[in-house]
Amino acid sequence: MTLTVLTMDSKSIINKINQHKTQPNLRFKLKEKVEAFTDKLFYTLFDIDTPVEENLALLEVQFDELVDLGCWELDKPCKKVWENYVVKLPEILEKLNLDAQAFVNCDPASSSIEEVYMAYPGFYAIAIYRLAHELYTEGFPLVPRLMTEYAHRQTGVDINPGAQIGNSFFIDHGTGVVIGEAAIIMDDVRIYQGVTLGGLYVAKNLRKTKRHPTIESNVTIYANATILGGKTVIGANSVIGGNAFITSSVPPNSTVYHTSEIKIKTAPNAS
């Protein structure tokens, strides 16, 4: 083993780096432990060979580690969050089973419900969102944010854990979907790749306002549509076509589509 002798220059560099490491709570092992917790939680709920009782005990231990690393506000009793959270897992699983069935019903390419659970990125992103959302509502914000970012990295689907999403939600293909923190999505909504449910403006003083749209029940939003604004409501039973850009409300039972003029110019016959 070769020992490196520190020169005055290297000591100076180390001191300067240490001076600029100013975040006392920034421990990246929290991120790694959240990912391990997320994987175990997913397996506990879905994998038929994973023992539920044993894994719930292990999950509680893992969660205590997350609390130790990520609960910095001493006046908030983060250790009680697990007790409130674990009782909600059966209801979350029930909702996710409805989501999986929506995938089977909506996608003619699905060959079985098992394929949805194991192979569909949209379903995985929804599953982690639903598991994270309940922690978000319990007031432990960083861990659910890390959970949904873990799913985002794997699937390309970015769902903020603060969004409110109803039953039987379907995301086809998934890549590029963005759903903001204040978005409200009601039951039986179907969206496709590249859809954005975002804010009209990006400003820090809007943090506690409803910045993202409301999507009422039985709406279909096709690929690459963008819907912006907290006051924007897409009425029930509407269809939003691909590439539409919407910043104002749409009445129920509407069809909205983007039109573009396509001209095909053929070269003159050279012969």
C-alpha cells in the first residue's frame, strides 16, 4: 500500500473543500437506503415468494434508519410515521391492483396482468408514487421525494409525491411524463408518453399555491400534450390529442387536438 505524502498545496485544497461543505445534513447514504427500502417495500407487496410478516419487521428497521438520517426537525415525531403508514399499506395495494387492471383493460399489447406488474414502467412509477404519497401526507417529505426520484431514474416518469391521483390510473409507455406536486387527477384517467401536467410560472413565492392542473374522471391525454396552470381544469370524459398545448380549462365531453399543416413537395420527374 502506497502512502501519499500531503504537500502544503494538497492540504490547502483539502481545507478549502471542507470549508465549502456547508450542509450538515447532506448524507448521500440516505439516498441509497431509501432505494433499498423502496425495493423491499415493492417486493413485500407484490412478490408471491416474499414473506409479508418477516419483511414488514425488516422494513420497520430500515425506516428507523431513514428517520435517523432524514428527520432533522426535532419537533416533528417522525418515528410515529411508520405506525401511521403501515396500516395504509393494504389500501395502497388495493389501489395498485386497480391500476394494474386498468393497464390490462387499456393496452391491447398486454398479455397478462403479471406482465403489467413486472414489465410496465408506467405501472412501476405509479406504484412508487402511491407508496411515497402516503409518506408525503404524513409529513416526512424528503424520503418520498427520493422514492419517486428513484422511480423517475428507472422509468423516465416524474411524478411528484404531492400529486393527488384517483383510482385506475394508466400511463402508457411512460417516458417523459411529468406530473407536478399540486396536480389533481381523478378516476379512470389515461395518459401517454411525454405528457406534462405542469405550472404556468416558476416562482418560489408560488410554493404553497395550486400551480398544476386538475384532470377530471375518464379523461384521455395523448402523447406529448402539455397542460399548464393551477386554474386549468380538463373536464370529465374529454380527449386531449397529441401535442396539444393547453393553459385554460376545457369543458366536460370535449375533444381538443393540435393541427399542423403538412405539405409534401415532390420532385419533378427527372426523366
